[in-house]
Amino acid sequence: MKIVLLGPPGCGKGTQASNITYKYSFPHISTGDIFRENIKNKTPLGIKVKEIIDKGCLAPDELTVELVKDRLSKADCKDGYLLDGFPRNLFQAKELDGFSAPDLVLNIKVDLNKIEKRITGRRVCTDCGGSFHIDFIGDTATCPTCQGKLITREDDKVETIRKRLAVYSEQTQPLIDYYKRQNKLRDINGDLNIEGVFLEIVKVLG
Ligand code: AMP
């Protein structure tokens, strides 16, 4: 099955994507992760997008679309995929429909007033890439999984979060109507705890 995960920054897309991949084995493709990996390795792509991403803006559409098109052409995607963070606007959604239209779009709905707190408490591991919240692990700098170093993502700083939320409202939210019209949208209550959200997803995916 071809699935798109939709939702504002900090709604738990990454966490639920890991849960879905574990249970259903669709390859998890996160454009944000791909960009971050390239930034970490200082590749030409990483150098090109670092400043844009640090400011909370979107990377150029053509570049992002090509990246996803190329990734979806790989053998592991032939039976489906789980796209996380793509498409981010109508242009990208229409492009995706042109080369690999999704079957289902899971729209993780959360109270936008709680997002800032959710994101500022997020810590990511520079070694294993794991993502954690200080409400669960405390304010530690050590990764509970691999003992690597935990940091706050550059684009998780308060000013950048506000920019990212504005970009979401302007550019990504219109996708909700776009996929509703195609009868592919399924709403998921993202204000439940991690297990609760996942149970809602399982109810939809079967
Ligand atoms: P994420 O981890 O999905 O929140 O993505 C982090 C950042 O990567 C975003 O704020 C954008 O700057 C960039 N990014 C991720 N996915 C896309 C996309 N589909 N189109 C453009 N920029 C993206």
C-alpha cells in the first residue's frame, strides 16, 4: 500500500512512521531525514538546503520532487511506501500523483496550541537518529537507546517552529482538502498517547 502521513511539525509523524514500518514493513521515506542526513554529511545537496531548513522554510520543490521520485523508483518501494513529510504543498502532491499516486493519506490531527511545547521538548540523537521527548526521558544529553549525544534540532528552536507552523498552515494544510476530494483522507486523533494514536492507525490500515 502507498501511504502518505500528513500532519503539522511535531504531531508525532516520525514516531508513528517507525511504528507503522515495524508492523507493516513499508519502507519509511522521510524527506526531512534525507535532508538532515545530507546536511550531516556535508554533501552538495546538504550544503544547498542547510540554511533554508534551519530557517524553517521549504526546500525547493523541483529538487525535493526529484529526490522522492528517485527514491520511490528503488526496488524496495515496488509494493508500497510510507511517505513522511512529502508532499508538503499542492505542487508536490500533483507531481506525486503523476508518478506514484498514494492509496491512502493519514492525517494526524493535533491541537496546534500544544505543538510548541511538544517540539521544544524534542531531542534527537546525533548517532542513531532516534527522537525523544524530555517529558519521558528527562533533560538528559545521553541517548537512552545508544548512549550517543542528544541535541535539539536547529529547526526546533522556538522562532523556527513558529515559521514552520506558518508554512504548514499556508502550504500543507490545503492538501487536506485535496486528498479529501480524492476520498483518500483518513483523520487520526494525534492528541492521544503514542500507543493510542497507533491503535487508531491500525484500525484504518487493518
Ligand atoms: P521534517 O523533518 O519533515 O519536519 O522536515 C524538516 C525540514 O526539511 C522542513 O522544515 C523543510 O525545510 C525540509 N523539508 C522536508 N520535507 C520537505 C518537502 N517535502 N518539501 C520541502 N522541504 C521539505
